[in-house]
Amino acid sequence: MRCFYHSDVEAVGVCKNCHRGLCRACAVEITNGLACRDRCEKEVVALDRIIRRGRAASGPAAVLFTGVGAIFVIFGLLTLPSGLLVLVVGGFMLAFGALQLLSGRSKSSSPGASA
Ligand SMILES: [Zn+2]
Ligand SMILES: [Zn+2]
């Protein structure tokens, strides 16, 4: 692949914002990827900030859901049959929290896994 801006130069990477090939002179390294110098720098920084904020927000909430859900399930089992509702609610919370944790983990481990 060649640089989008210099058709005679081999690209060293791809811009995270516009996905064009970039040579060493055109690429700017931003935390988790490359951006076109003076063109996509701001966009890639903003994109990174959004991704990081999303990860930070879903992490603790998922842990909380899983933990509270587990407590509800145990409490519901101990107080059966009257605790059936607590058990069902706890089960849903546990499943929701576990799903969030799993999706967050697979998303954060994928970038840079090949490098
Ligand atoms: Zn770009
Ligand atoms: Zn270039």
C-alpha cells in the first residue's frame, strides 16, 4: 500500500479516522493508532476520548451489576419459595453484568492484538 498523499512512498500505517494509507512523514501517532498530520489529528483524539469514556463507564457498572446480582441470587435461594422474585431479578442482573463484562473485555483486547 502507498501513502495517499505521496503515491511514490510506501505507507507505514492507516489513518484511524479516514482509513487512508500514510507514509512516515504524513502519519502522527495518537495513543492507539495513526492520524493524517494536520488533517485528522483532532478527530482521532476525540474518537479515542469517546472510546475510553465508554469503557470507563461500562466497567464499574458491569462489576456492580454482577456483584449485586450474585448477592440477590444467593439471598433468593436461601429464602425460597418466597425469595423466587429476588432470585429471578438477581439472575437477570447477573446475566446483564456478565454480558457487559464479556463484551467490554473482547472490545478492549482486539486493538493491537496482531502487533
Ligand atoms: Zn485521516
Ligand atoms: Zn505521505
